[in-house]
Amino acid sequence: MWLMSDSFFVPVGDGVWQATGHTAGPWDSRAQHGGPPSALLGRAMLNCQPRPDMMIARFTCEILGAIPVGEITVAARVVRPGRSVELLEATASADGRDVARATAWRVLRTASPAVPSRQPVPPPLPPAAMADRGAGIAEGWSDGYMSAMEWRPAVGGVTIPGPSIVWMRMRYPLVPDEEPAPLERVLIAADSGNGASSELDISRWLFINPELTVHLHRDPVGEWVCLDAQTAITTGGTGLATCHLSDQDGPLGVSAQSLLIAPRG
């Protein structure tokens, strides 16, 4: 039975977290969506020998198996310390096996000059009255994460096939009594690129990602994250979902997900 709560995870103790029903993904109600555990791994990295003089510029999460909506143990370490760049690693395990492993590079903040991003500027955040347009749960999807996030499509939508531009924010904190860090807000949303730009009928096809990679060129700000998402699929091959990532201050980075494309059993 799902544990429902006012957060995506609740602490059990000693690095162990209980995933709540808000983490459940659309493919299987017993398995987490990739966004919440990615954010939890990102949180562990931020708290690992924290360096306020640095920011995480690249984050990659490898999903090693189905991540259960249950207890997971999270640990992080500095793999390669340094004055200017550091490599971090975080793992999530369940039932004695690793279910996700993430690495990230954090880099030193310097006084370098700014160069404007050439990414597309996102459309304005749509009003709340438009929140349900193309933002529902597609037929055949399980609920949990889908309702735990607020969706405001500006172009297309989650239930409309093809590319889309969707604004997202968390309805609940990642963990109790803690304001989500900007990185956590980006990671929990970025893993939705493949769903936001789905090209195939979910009742007939799987298009699931075994990994997520996010590159950031500045610190995110605010609650809202915008995904300008599209998916490419090759016959007999795999798929690739890519996103331009923005917040209400403008472009902030890109994300990509390799996709397994297969018929649903």
C-alpha cells in the first residue's frame, strides 16, 4: 500500500528513505518515476561535503532497475576532490541491490564575463486556468507523480503527441519540512522530457529511459521549470528525448534521455 504524505519521501533513518505514493511513475504504480529519485540523489550530493563556492554543472543518473515505491537507501561521496572541479557520486539501493547511480561535476564559481544563452526563450507561464489543457493523465498511465506535479502546457501537452513546451512545479516538498533546492526542482522535472514529448501510443508502446543527463550553465531560480521537449525515434533503433530547460529568468541548460522503445506486453 502506498504511503501518502505531504512530501515525496519521508526519512526512516541512517540514509534510508520511504518513497510515498507521489513518486509512483506512469508505467507501473509499484515503480518510481525517475524524477523523484534523481532529485533525492541530487540532494545527497548537495549535502556531501558542501561547497557554496561551487555549482553542479552536469548531473547524470543511471537507472539500474525498477526503483520501488518503498524504502531506498541513499549515500553520496566525493570521488575526485579538487579546488576547481569535483566529481561526486551518489547511489540508491533497495533490497540489497543498487537501483540508481548518479555522478555529477561541480565547478568553481568565478568572476568570468557573462555571454547570453542562445537557447530559445520560453513562452510565459500560462495562467492557472490553462493548467488542465493537455496536462492530464494519458489513458494507460498510472497516477502518483503525475498529480504530485503541477503542469501548465504552453505548447502541446503531456496528453498531446509530439513536441511540447510545459511548465512544471512541485506540489509537495521532496522531503518533509525542507524547501527544495533549485537543483532538486530541475531534476525532478527534467526526467519528464520523454513523457512531455511522447510520439507513440502509450497503450501499445514503452518509451522508457535508463538514464537522465542534465547540463546547467547557471543556478536555477524559483519554483517553476520549463521543458521545451522533443523526441526522436528511429525504426528498429532507440529513441532520444531532449529538452531546453528554463525558469522564469530564462534559459538555464539542457537535458537528454536515451530511450528504450519496445511494444508493451
